[in-house]
Amino acid sequence: MFADILFNGLVAGGTYAILAIGFALIFSVARIINMAHTAFYMIAAFLIYISLTILHYNLWPCMIATVVLTGIIGVICFKLFFDRVKQHSHAVMIISIAIALLLQEIFLIIFGGTYRSIPSFVEGYMEISGTRVSNQQLFAVLSTAVILVALWLWLSKTKIGNAIRSVAQDPEAANLMGINVSNIYLIVMAVSAGMAGIAGVLMAPVHMISPLMWGHPIIIVLASIVLGGMGSIGGSVVGALILGYVETLVVFLIPGGSFMGGAVSLAIMVLVLLIRPEGLFGIFFEEERL
Amino acid sequence: MSYLRLLWGWIRQEIFAVPGRVIAAVFFILLFITPLITSEPYYLRIIIMACIFSIFAISWDVLSGVAGQLSLGHGLFFGVAAYAAALLNLHLHMPPWATIPLGSVIAVCFGLIVGIPALRLRGMYLGLVTLTFPIILTGLLFVFPDFTGGEMGISGIARLSKSNISSYYIVLVVFCVSAFIMYKFVDPASKFLRTGVILHALREDEIAARGAGINTTQYKLIAFAVSGFFAGVAGGLYAHYIKLAGPSTLELFFSFNAILWAMFGSIATIYGPVVGVFILYPLMEILSLFSWGEQTRFLIFALVLIFTLLFMPEGISTWILDKLEVKCPRCKLVNVFTRKKCRACRALLSGGK
């Protein structure tokens, strides 16, 4: 039981962490609350489903192509929609939910509402202290760790990572220092959507694939962003891990808990906003609160 | 007789001279005489639903359009009132005229609960919080299915009234009265109420409003309460009209209906949401008559919302009124676009061209 909770929480938290970090990236750099973020995750899951079970392509090229394609879709959405209403934060939020609905409906019309699944990338399972752990889950956890470390290195060590962080701090000053801010927005949007794509690829064999699969993760991602502190990229990872464990605990310990997973996370989010609006590690921007 | 002539003169000066008011008057007269023209239940049903949703959309407009407190989960108030009315009717056997106001009062309580975070947050953060409450409530509904009916909702509620026509007139009168109250409530030029101008100020610049000595906390809560009350009225009417209170009213999509209608009509104008509902709701109903329309409903919904935001952010009624009406540059009186001189002060309307 205990080991079950420990490991399932880690798997859930890891997925949410990848999703949350992409969400936090575009939010902290471009101040866009992208509610369509997990719709990109849904798209990636469907792309890998299409390429593996309908077209029968090879696994590894497909994974890379899916991630790249998702990134491109993200950039297209940014160029077509977000870029035009970027000045109005309300409009950005409403339009992003509209985009999520749009993508959901397109996939619903093409594929219908049935649940689909794909075979695991890695077969078999192993026993860790009495708990059955499938290799696919282990693979997902390990890749999550690798990707998070790689992203952290990219953001903190490279020149472009520096530019991204400086745009997040102050876009006008960054512009004056010769950084092309709109290009940075595009890059960050591509990386953010690409992260959602990675999460979709890693989780496609574990979860059921359906056009409605984006609804639950976006709730958890929002809650973990707020818990970690809006605008803090490291905080979002910690928040996502905490909420992954909270969700697992609720599902394991409370009867009827599977309905409550999202509600408990949201209650945590509302409490955090009320009691400590800057979150665990947050930078709460002065002009945005009273 | 002389009073009649005075009245006629007033109507000529104040209504016939302004195209927007002529359209509104014709619209309401048409609504009131529709049952004389047709008693087809299908058409009456569409108009009744449009009236109910108009109240809902206006209440969103009061809170988010006029007062600027972004609410992304407005279905909460609607759904809470619908459930409250249904439960009161089912368990305490109260008639609709008692359950609807009581349900609205419960919705007001929820409005105040949601309003408390609003005192500390604004903009996107408030949107996030308001988004969460319906989702939390939906989770609770599914945990206690014996009491709330779970996924099926509560059915077997009393009808609003025995005949279709009387339901129609009840809904229509409630709609007119609520729309009028909310219009006066947020009218910035009102001589009796300060709320209108204060709520507009709250949206434009909260710090300046505070600096002018306005207790912004109080007025935000008032905006939440009024908006919640009228959304609750709409929810109670809805539950009694379709005889069902279900979790679909708490869905994200339902809340976004109100946003789409208000945005499409014209935000922060009160008449805008009515225009939006009466254009879009019948269109959606006509679409759902076809099998392809039923499938692509949400797709079309999302596309209309995106296109409105990108290409017509001021909304359709502002766009039309801009074409039909000219404001006098000297006395700020509204005139028909065909006039060359202002009807009151004879100033040139084209600005001396």
C-alpha cells in the first residue's frame, strides 16, 4: 500500500511536472495563461496513436516527430490567436479555452468519444519492495527526470536560456539589451507546447486516449502552478509533485475519491490564493494584486 | 387628452428619434405579441429559453463586463440556484414562485463566498478562482449521488405554470423586469443610483476609485451579489421550465455560453448580451436540427468565440449602432445618421465638414 502510493504518486507527479513546467514557462515569459496547454498533450497522444496503430511507423522517430509537430502546432496557435490579443489578459484566457474546445471538438468529430489505448513502448514489469511496477511507468519517470534536468540546464547555462529568463523578468529592458523579444516568445511557445507533447507521448500508453483527456490535467496543472508560485518554474515542478501525491492519496484513501481528485487540488489552489498568494516559491507581481 | 398628447410627444422625441430605442421597442412589442401570432410550442420554447439565457448573460455582463471582475465559472450561480430550486420543490413541496427567489438567495450566498477571494485577487487570478468553484461543486455532486441525483440530475420538478402561454408570459415579464433593474443598476448616467458610475470606475481604474474615497470592497461584493442573484433567477426559471436540474449547468461550456453571448453582443452594455442571445441561441437551435449541426455545435461555438475576439472585439450591437447613430458633438445627444443637424441644438453633426 505504502509503496503503491509512493510510486503511483511519483508517476502522476512526474507527468504533471512536465505539463506544469511548460505551462509555467509560457506564463512567466509571455504572461499568457494558456488553458489549451493540455490540449496539446491530447494532440500528442493522438498523433502517437495514429502513427503507431494506424500507420504502423517505427516508435522512436514517431516520438520525436510527434513532439516537434506539437511544438509547431503550438507556434501556429500563438501566431494566429495569442499574438493578436496579447495585451488583454482576459481575452487571452478566454481565447485559450476556446482553442482547447476547438481542438477537442475537431478530434471528437474525427475519432469519436471512445477511449483508445496503445501498447506499452517497453514491455514487462518488475517488483520493487512488493509493488508491481510496469517498465513503461519506470521509463516515464526516468525520462521525466532526464527532461527536467535538461530543461534546467538549457535555461540556466545557455545563452538563449539567459535571454528567456531576462525576458521573463522585464521584456522592455530585454528588448533594449538587443534581445528579439517576439522571437523569444515563439521559441518559448514551441518549447512549452513541445513539453506538453513529451508528456502526451510518455503518458499515451499509461492513460486512456480520448479527446476529453485534457480536462483533468489542466486543473491539476493550474493548481500546481498556483501552489508552486506563479512565475516560478522550479516551484511549478514542486507543486506538481505535491499535487500528484495528494491526488494519489485521495484516490487510495477516500471512498469515491476518484471523483474528488480534481476538486481537492482546486480547493488547495483556492486556499493558497487566499492565504499565501505568492505560493511556495513565488514571485507575485506587485501590479497584479491588491 | 392633453396627457395623451404629452405622452405622444415624449414618445416621438425620446424613442422615434433614436434608432437604438426604436429597435428595442419593436423587439419588446414583438416579444409580447408573439403568442398571438403563433402558438407553436417549438418557437415559444426557443423564445423562453432565449429570455432565460438573456438574464444569465446580462448577469455575467454586470459582473465581468461592467465591474471588470472576470468570472469564468458563472454557471456556478445558475447551477446552484437550479439545484436549490429543485431540492426545495421536491422535498419541501414549495411552489415555483417561492423556490425561484429562495434559490436566487442561495446563489447570492455563493456569490458572496466566491466574492471573498475577489477582494484579494484580480484579472487572471480571479478568473482562475471562479473557474474552479463549479468544478469543485461538480465533484461534490458526484460524491453524494443519493441527494443530488449524481450524473442524471434531479428530475420530477413542478412545472413553471400549467399552460405554455402563461409560462411564456411569466418568463418574459421576469426577463423584462430583471433586465430593467440590471440596466438601471449599472447605468452610469443614473440620477438615483451611484452604483453604475462606481462599477464602471472599478473596472477602469481600481486604485483611482479607491483614491476617490470609494469602498471598493463593498461595491465588488455588491456586484457579486447582484450578479449572482439574477443568474440565480435564470437558473430557477430554467430548472422549473425544463423540469430538470442537472450537472450540465455547472460545466465549463455552460459558463462560456454566457461569455460568448455577451462578447458577441457587446460587452458592458447590458443590451449587448440580449442581442447576442437572441441572435446566437436560435441559430444554434436551428443547427441542432441537422445531424451534422448537432455534431459540429461546439466546433461552431468555439469558432464564433475566437472570431469575435479577434475581429469584432467591440461586439455586434456596438458595430451596428455606430452605423445608425451619430452623437452630437456639442450637446452629446444621440441622433439618426440621416440627420445633418442635431435635433436639439441644431449643431452640424458632421463636425463642420
